[in-house]
Amino acid sequence: MMNVVKKILLAIALPLTLFAGWYFLSADSESFYSPPLEKILVAFGDTWGLDRLRADVAPSVLRLLAGFLLAALIGVGAGVAIGMNLRLRAVTEPVLEFFRAIPPPVLVPVIMLFAGIGDAMKVIVIVFGCIWPILLNTVEGVRAVDSVVLETARSYGVNGVARITKVILPSAGPQIAAGLRQALSIAIILMVISELFAASNGLGFTIVQFQRSFAIPEMWSGIILLGLLGFVLSLLFRLAERRALRWYEGLRAAQRQS
């Protein structure tokens, strides 16, 4: 219990210190563009009520989750197939490197031509940006599976789908989780960027509207909310990762103790 409390205190110590420093250093600020943190916090409470959360934050989160989960499904599936087949990897690698080098925001106008300006466009932008770290990490994780483990599974008759679900995916799990973690950060960024184009709701849209109407404290409050959203999603992902990779966490703990 004490270890858990200690970890929590260590995790929140720096954010609290930064917020305290921001609060005191900005207390006497008279700048229109950099208002005191106290004023921003008041605007936060007044702005982000239940109605605003339902109208702007909920759609953003749903688009983010839809894009992230779809990218995870495609990335892991394609990554396993490519990682298990050297010939397929040789054929697809140039194409993957080409598309990975294209910044997703550049494709937003192109995607709008085919998908319109609705939620589909925003989800596709998130998918296109998130799929590459997931795909490439999955490929490397599958290729790194110990050959002894694969041969042992084959000798026991573990083939087909069972070979993938019981041997390859668990062994490549830490590498896949690393790709998913990177993709989650990218998804949050692309969620905001996609809402800057022909949107009528969403967190990114609302922040820009505040900026254009010179509602600066409200704009800063939206940025803080965006950071809090990223923190919560990262925390939830970490909890899910620890649960899915219990064996790996236990192995690392045993290695540290030895």
C-alpha cells in the first residue's frame, strides 16, 4: 500500500509543482493573451459544464476511440501477416515506408474529397496517422519471437490460429503495446487537427472558436482540458497494458530483484 501511495505522489509531484509555479508567476499578469491561472480556472468551471462536455468533448473522444481501435485492428492484423512472411515483408516494405513518410494533416483536404466533412473524414485521418507505429512495431515484435518457442509450439501441434493467438501475439505483446502507446499520442493530436477543418463541434473546433473570438481564458481552459484528457487516456491505457502483460511485468520485476 505504501509503495502505491509513493508511486502516486511521485507521479503527481511534478504536475502540481508546475501548476503551482504557473499560478504564482501569473498572479500579477496583465497580459490579455496570458491571463492569470486563477482567471483561467474560473473560466474552466464556467465553460466546461455537462452540456459542453456532451456537445463537444464526447464527439471528440468517440472519434478518437473509433480511429484508434480501427488502426489497432488493421495494424496488428497486417503486422502479424507481414511479420510471419518474409516475402510479403519484402514486397510491402517500400510501400509502407512511402505512406509512413506522408504527414496525415497533409492528406486532410484529399480525404475530404472522398469522405466529405463529417465524422468519417476525421476517423480516417486518425486511422492513417495511428496505423504506422502499430503496424511497424507489430512486424518487429513478430519477427523477434524466439525460434525455439515457435519450434516447441510446432512440435506440440500448435498451428494455425492457435499458433498466432497463443504463441505469436503474447510473445510480441510488449512490442505491440509500445506501438499502441505511440499511436494513442498521435491519435489525440490528429483528433484536434481533424476538427480544425470544416467541423461544427469537437474539442479542437471549440478551442479555435475561442481563439478567433478572443475568449482567451476559455481558450486556455480548453487546452488544459485537452491535456487532462490525454493524461486520463494514457492512464487507462497503462492499466489495460499492465493487465494484458502481467507475465511480462512479472518477468521484469523478477529480473530487477535478481
